[in-house]
Amino acid sequence: MAEKKCRNCKEWVPQKTVICPHCKERASIGPIQGTIIITVLLLIAAGIYLSSKSSTRTPVAHSQQLEVKTIYSPEQIKSAEKIMATLNTLAKVYEEGGHLVVEFANYLFPENINKRLDFVRAVADADCVLKRNPRSIFFYNPGNKLIAKADKVNGVRLE
């Protein structure tokens, strides 16, 4: 099996490893994550460029709160809806105090932590696409133990 060096601890790990078994950090950015990062950066750059071209600007009162709204393609929205529909078949999903709570009926990939992390990340990304803003998401296993969190400060992480 091909190996690569972990970008954090520089130890050799299998090529397909997402979480390094030595330092427990992300070993690398996969092609899908890399594509998403590049797409987001391009959208941000295009938004900055287009906003700098605007000749008329409306003053905003200090009491108004600005929200960053990203424009997603119909394909991205459809994909996000499909992910959330799949999630609703696997877990009880509800909002509580502005946060999303996910309670799984069965254990989520108990044998493969990388699949679990990918699934949690996909749900967090889909929720962000559909809500147009990131929010905290808490994932619980059937024993009501917190297994993962996603928020706009610390990102996605397993507990």
C-alpha cells in the first residue's frame, strides 16, 4: 500500500488515511476537500472583486448586523438536500436553541473513524449550504454520548 507523510507529525501513514494514527490530526487534505476549499476561495475572491466594482454603496447603520451570504449553485443545493434527506433516515434531527442536534438510531461507522469524520463533515457542509450560514451541530450516538461537533470557530471534530 502506498504511503505518505503526515503534514503535522511527518510520520509515514497509509495513503488513504484521513486522521493520522500518531498525532490524531488530519493527515492531509483530500481531493474533494481541496476542490471545496478552492471553490470557496474563488467565490470569495469573485465577491470581493465584484463588490469593489460597485459604484454605489448604501450606508449601513451601526445597529444593523451584516451576514455573509454565499451563492450556491443549484447542483450544490440539490446535493445538500440529498445529504440531509439521508441523514433524516439515519437519525433524529432537530433544532434546539439555534443549533442542530443529530441523534443517531445506530452507531455511526464504529469500525471506521475516517468514514465517520467524512460523514459528519458532509452533514455540516450541507447544513451550511441550506442555511446559508454555519451553525453549531451536535452529533450523538444511540447511548446519548456526544460523538462529534461542528461549529464555525473550531470546524468539524470527533469527540
